[in-house]
Amino acid sequence: MVNKDKLIFDNVLELVGNTPLVKLNTIFSGAPGAFIAKLECFNPGHSSKDRIALHIIEDAEKKGILKPGDTIIETTSGNTGFSIAMVSIIKGYKCVLAVSSKSSLDKIDMLKSMGAKVYVCPAHVNADDPRSYYEVAKRLHKEIKGSVYINQYFNSLNTEAHYKSTGPELWQQTQGKITHLVACSGTGGTISGTAKYLKEQNPDIKIIGVDAYGSVLKKYHETREFDSNEIYPYRIEGLGKNLIPTATDFDSIDEFIKVTDDESAHTARELAHTEGLFAGYTSGAVVQAVKQLNQKNTFKPTDLVVLIFPDHGSRYMSKVFNDQWMKDQGFFDKKSEAVAQGIEFIK
């Protein structure tokens, strides 16, 4: 947690947490209520996953599970891997990551740059398929002596990290005035831990989870039944799941809303053009969800709505912010062609 009075920090890990809140002034223009973004890209590893990486690893150290020279293994869509690699460098651990093929090339290159050994696994296979990144990570854990499998999807410390940091920060930063939290749900740690803390302060705070089409979370929340028919390929990284993560406390979430790949991508681009915020794909998804909620007249003028922006747009240069990728996905049509800001080469 950042000590605001400190001017020189011992290492980058001291910069984790206390990320700023910024008012969204343009993108929700005319909608009732105040809309505030919590910018998790201000963490040193540029995402909210710094919080869980540091918390889980330090907990493992305290319990004697991690020893100097050990290898940390994890499954990741990219951001958690970067955070674990960053913490591993400072603390002297080796890092092995099983990554979904859905992760952008930018993210995979960054993981390699941080010294991690990366295994890229096919995204569109069942969770119990031996090629899935869950099963690959389990196999590597068995094969590599002196390894610890973080297992973020089923690790309650994922939730605890946000209960101890993100939740208290939001309550303090909004002076207890927050009425709604809107956050993407993947592993569920961010939304569940933050929700638990906030609802302990004020049970009336509404918690809204954002899910992807092709994911099972919304249906499971409503029925408490896993429906494999909900599963089909989608492109958003770090949002939704094809299994039920035990890190998700479904009872703390009031409702889920689903967003599409293409609308989330366009909204991420719109954020840059309207608010000057170069945020990631899931940030576009959470803003798109609030747009849809505004269409349903969800909020009142007195509401203070906080949206968690999980990471930075630089991690999606080969995807959301790449015109060719957008075109290849069919995200550009007659109504939404690329806004071409011409690049002129002076010779």
C-alpha cells in the first residue's frame, strides 16, 4: 500500500495500491448521477492484478510455502502474469506462466520481457482439456520441483487482497458516498473482495458485475446452475469464464450485465477520444455496461457510480487499438468505420 508521505520508495512493490479516482465528464454526458473511474493502471504493473500478486506471494512467504529460489506457477490472461513476474523479480523467484492464446501478443511479449517462461495454451478448449491453461499449469506444478501453483481462480486470497485494499480505498476516497460499484468479473476476486468490504460499510450499495457473451457467470448467478450451452468463443480478455471460479462470491453481487466484444472494443476507443483515458479492453466493457444500464434508467441524479478500470490500453495495441485487428474481427461496419487520423510521412 502506498505511503503518500514517502518521497523515495525502496522498490516498485511499495507503489501497489491507492490508485486514483477520476470523474468521467463526457462519455456519460446527460445521464443522471456522477460516474467515477478507479484507474488501476496507476499500479506499477499497470493493472489491478498487482494487488493479488503481491498479497498472495507475501502470504505464501509468511506461511513458509515459498522459499528463496522457488518457482511460481500461474494461469493468466496476461495481467496477473505480468504482476507475478514483477513481484518475482524483486523477491528472487523464478516465474512460469500458462497463458491463454486469447491474450494479446503485447501481453505475451511483456511477460517474456519480465523474465517469465511462457506456455501459450489454446483458449477455446474445455477447462478440463489437457491443453487448457488450467491443466497445463497443474502438469507443470507436478513436474517442476520446488514450485508453487498460485491458482488465482480458486484462491480465496485473491478476494482478500481486494477486501483489504480496493474496498477500503473506495470507501475512503468517496467519503462513504458510493452508491454503485460496476466491475468486470473474471476470476471474481476484484468484484467480490471489494463488494464484501463495501457492503459491510453500507448494505445498500449495489454491486453490478459485467460478464461477456460466451461466459457462464451471469446465468450461474441467476440460477446457481452451470450451463455449458452458454459457452462459445469470445474475444475479451480477463472477463467472463467457462467455469465457476470459487474466488467469486456470487451472493455479494446484486446483478450481472453482459456486453459484446465489438461494443466493448469501440467503447474502449471512445474513452480515449472523449476522456483522454487510454484504458484497456475490460475498461471499455465496464463503460459499455454502464451505457446499457443508463438506457434502462438505472441511476438517479444523487447516485455516485464507481467503475473499476482494470488496466491500461497499451496492452492492446495489437488488438483493440489496431484497425486491422478490428477489421479482421468484423468490428468495423458501415456505421462504425475506423476514424482515420491520417499519418503523414515527411520525406
